[in-house]
Amino acid sequence: MDQARSGIILVVAVLTLMCAAACSDDLSAYDGLTLAGRGLVMNVSDVQKVDELTYRDVDNLYYAVGPVNSGNDLVVARITIWNTSSGKLSLFVDGDVAALMGSDREPIFALDPYQTRQSLTLEPRHLGRYTPLLWGTSSLPQDFNITGWMVFEVPENAEINVLEWEHVDTLSFPVSVK
């Protein structure tokens, strides 16, 4: 009886450790820059120029997002948001919450990847490389996070050096576009 009980305790202990390891969020595992505001913690990383962004939507169709205007580049940024203080954080990510800026401090707001998309007939080669998309409404319980990509259309020779976030908190991230 004692052996069976010891075995059960050992199994429960191992399962508890495995769950704790799987659920932990180690901020040091994120590249880029992590900043904390009063209500949330954010990480911005992988800011880079891309030719296009492709994804498959809930309608199971394929889409591509590219620059709307010729002579412009597409820039994507990977953003992670943690709710560190509120019981439940309601996020609404649209074109006004994030902007890229250069030395002229003129904001370049995020593109709506669902409005500027083009339908594709075939599955693209690099499908979903920059997904999930961070756009729309999300509910974020305390101590949880959400990660997604935002997309911006910038003038070809723009020297971007800041990503500004203005929702729940106002945070400024120094960035370098690769």
C-alpha cells in the first residue's frame, strides 16, 4: 500500500513540474526589447522588411498583403503583450494603436491586413510565416500573453527608429528595421 501511494505521489509531483515548466513565461526567451507600463508588458522583435505577408483566414482561403503604393516597403513587427495587472484586459488592436516613426516623428500607422489583402488561388510558398496577425479584439486574462504580427507600409528609403504603442499604456520601442 505504501509503495502504491509513493508511486502516485511521485507521478503527481512529476506531472505538476511538467505543467509548471510548460506554462511558465520566461521573458528572457524573447528577442527584441521588452518594456513595462502600468497595465501591461510588451515585447517588440523581428522588425523587418518583407515582400509580402501571406495567411489563410478562417474562411480557409489564402490571402496576401503587400504594399498598397508603389515605391513603398512592407515592414512587419512581432509583438507580444502580457497582462500583468488587470483581472481581464480588453485589447482592441487597429491602425491607431501602433505606429512606426523616423527622425521626422511622422507616424506611419499599421495596415489592416484584412482590408488591404488580395485573394490568392493557390497556397503560397511561405504561407503563415508572419502569423498570427495581431489585429482586432482580444480578451487577455491576468498573467496571460498574446503574440502576433503587425504590418506597416513605409516609404522605400524611410529610416525607421521607433515603434510607438498607445493602448492601455503608451510605450516607445527603439527599433532597427532589418
